[in-house]
Amino acid sequence: MLLRLGTGLTLAFIYLPLLVIAIYAFNENISQTWPIEHYTTKWFRVAWEDESVRSALLLSVKAALGATAIALLLGMLASLAVARYSFFGRETISFLVILPIALPGIITGLALQATILNVFQPLGITFSIWTIIIGHATFCIVVVYNNAVARLRRVSGSLEEASADLGADSWQTFRYVTFPQMRTALLAGGLLAFALSFDEVIVTIFTSGAQQTLPIWMFTNFGRPRELPIVNVVALFVIIASIVPVWIAQRVTVEPHGTTGGRG
Amino acid sequence: MSSVPHAEPPPRGNPRRRLSSFFHRHHHVRLGGLLAAPVGWLVIVYLGSLVLLLMAAFWDTEPFTNDVVRHWNLGNFRRIFEQDVYRNVAWRTIKMAGLVTIADAVLAFPIAYYMARVAGPRKRNLLVVAVLTPLFASYLVKAFAWRTMLGEQGLVNWVLGPFGLSAPGDWTSLWLTFTYFWLPFMILPIYAGLERIPNSLLEASADLGGRSVRTFWKVTLPLAFPAVVAGSIFTFSLTLGDYILPGLIADQQFIGTVIYSERSSGLPVAAAFAMVPIAVMTVYLLVARRLGAFKAL
């Protein structure tokens, strides 16, 4: 069928560049020619022994963990408010949460950098892992929020009311009823937030000052022909490091009846 | 006869329970408590920064130290409107954003249609995951991949070589790259929109004598249009503000790259020029809302 062919071609189009880069990680030659003549795994060792790569990796992981933690907390709180209460301004909250990811990254980055330079620095706070985390957390909130709200909407609030009827106070209800229902949605949101933060570069360039996260390391080395083999290896690693959490997140939130919404 | 058990008085006492009862009676306070942290964060950190950026557009730069001087004036805006280079860059970017949007809409529709109306539930789930996953694969990795593929000795030249063709020029390469990047953003809303179309409408159209092409043209497409507009918001906005790809792939100046390079010589001018994509997107969003895109998101 023509449609099936079109779908297959589109999928191939989507995955081809990623596959190509993955293959390049095994390229022996420093120059990026195609087709590849000799294959090797030596660049993996070289990349691992590179000090700048290792510290960039460490910074990325730490920042991603910090940003994910903050996003989980704030996203969970916001989702509880929006999904379980109706109040004036509820739609505005949704809009506000989405805004950091809806506006072009350069606007967000420029705005945050303006704040760091003109508000933080006069107070003595300068670019650090915390400025990176603040930037990442701001747009990771929406990822957690979306997952949590979707889950809370699917699971009605009647169980919580029943819990209250049976004598549980708010904390008990949250701990024994609400949170277990949200757990996998929060896990998925957290994994997605981690992946998002780990390979973010557009806003991070503005909030990192002189520090290098792994993507920033890649960016600075794009123009250095001798470093390209290591960049290939790092690229492969980043692909895997972002695809794995996303895939796990999808498995964790698999919906029992296929996708939401019905037909007819 | 068994005795009726007493109703025990509800346990009072410990502070946690009393606090919880307080929250239960005054659930606006509980709501406020829930919202305080996230909303506070977003308003102070994010909106505050945006407001600061907006204000900076009206300020000046000290020429030697590049410090920001809070001298309110419209000089930056005058410079943007008067100097041709800004206008050219803006038009170029908007043109590219439009072309990319069209390309993505055309490419996304077949796969979205397949996912929404043809594939079985298991395949559909798999396809959603398959389309969503590369979204999270690093932006930079994809940029690097395309630059490598489009290079002098890259994959594209190797494939086209035997046919006597060569890799596309700068503009086309950039267009191709942008189209690639934002494609999932177009596929998912169109898929969601097509999925929402009730079968009954299509059956009714068939009952009234419409053959499949006619039904598609007159029923499916108009109903899916808001979803296409919704997807276009992303493709347009992302192209408009991108500051890495134009320099990397095509070595050309776009709105994003200009803002990016201006920022080191002075935040105010960069901030002023940043108002251009904000203004464009505000108009775009208003039009999109009119066309029903927000309901399709």
C-alpha cells in the first residue's frame, strides 16, 4: 500500500541521520568521508581518557539530576493543583507551565542570561551548575506536569474522596492513594526530564558561562577536525543516553487500551 | 440481637490531623500551598527574566565596557528598523520558516494518517514511540549528523554522485535540515487530530455518495486542518528562533544567529531584535487560535 510505503520512508528518513552518526563512531579515519573504509573501536577508549569529555559528562549528569529533582517536585505540585481543583486561572497555569518550552529557546536563553548578568552577578552569584540547573528545571517542569496531569485525569478523584471518607487525613490520602497512582507517571516524567536536560544545548549555552556540559563540549569541538572522531563517539553515547530513558518512560506508561480517545 | 457498634468519635488530637482538617475545610489554602512553589518559580525566574529582557530592549550599552546602561530610549528599535540588514535577515528567516512548515505538513500527513486511521492499536503505539523517541535525541547530534552527511565527501554526495547530481546548495540543505528536525512536531498533532475524527462522519459521507478521495478532500482534510495549524506553530516558531543550524549548515545569518552574535556586543540590541520573533509568533498564535489550533493541541 502506498500509505505504508510513505510511512516506512518517513520513518527511515527520521532515523537515518542517527544511524549514520552511530556508524561514524566506529570510523577509523579522522576525516568524515563516506563510505567508511576501516572500522575500529579505538576512539571509544580515546574519548573515555579525554579529561574534558569526562568532566563535561559529569557536569551534564549532575545538572540533569538536579533539574529533574526540581522539576519532579514542582511539576507534581502543579499537576495536583490543576487536575484536582477547579479554580479561576487554571488555564493560565497550564499556559505558564508550557511557556518555557513554547517560546524559542534563544528567547528563554537570552532572558535567563540577562537575569544572571544583571541580577545575580551584582549579588555575587555567578555562572555555576546552579544557573544551569535553574534553566533546565524551568522547562523540564512541563514534561513532568503533562505526564502527571494526564494520569490524574485518567484516575478519578473518587478514590481520594473514599479515602477521606474512611478517615484518612490529607497526608495519608496522598501517601496511600494519590501518590501510588501517580508513581509511574512521575517516573516517566522524570526520565523524560532527565533526557531533555542531558542533551539540552540551546538554553544551556546562555546559562553555563564558561562551563561545559557534554552537548556544549560537542558544540565547541565541531570546528576542530582532529577532535571529530571523539565527537562521533560522544554523539553515539548521547543518542543512547537519551533514547534509553525515553523508551523506558514509554514502556512504563503504556496505556492498556491503546491510545486515549476513541473513534466513532 | 447483636448490638450496634458505637460510632467512635473521629480521632482528633495529633497536629498533623488537625492541620489536615484545616486544609480540608479551607481547601483554597491547600490549593494555594500546592501552587505556591511551581507558580512562584515560574513567575519569578521565568516571567521575571522575560520582563527583564523586554526592559533591556529599551536600554543602552556603554560602548567600551559593554555594560548595560539603564538609559531608556528607543535607539535600538530605530536601528533595527532603519538598517537594511535586519530587515533582510528577518524576511529570510520568515521565508524559510514558511517553506519548512509546508514541507513538514506534506511529509507528516501520510504517516500521521497511517498511524491514526489504518494501523492497528499495537502498531500505532509502536509508531508513536518511534516518532517520539528521536525528539529527545540530542539536537546537536542531529545537527552534527546532517552537517556530516551534507559535507563534501558525505553520504548525500555519495548517493547522488552516480546520478551526476551533487549535494544541494546552502539554502536547500538548510531547508532539508530544518524539515528533518521539526517533523515529529508536525506528525504528532496531525495524528492526534486525525484520530479524533469520528468514524461516523466518514461513514456518513460515504453514505451520501462520496468516494474516498472526495471524502478525504471535503471531510477529513478540513477537519484535520486545525491540527495542521497546531503543528505549524512549532515548525514555524522553532525555525524562527534557531541560532545554531543556519550558521552550521549554511553559514548564513538568520534572526537567531544575529541575536546570538549581537548579545556579546550588547544585550540591549540583541533584546530589541529578539522582540521581532516574539512579535511574529504572537501574531501567528493569534491567527492560529482563530483557526482552531489550540483545541487541537
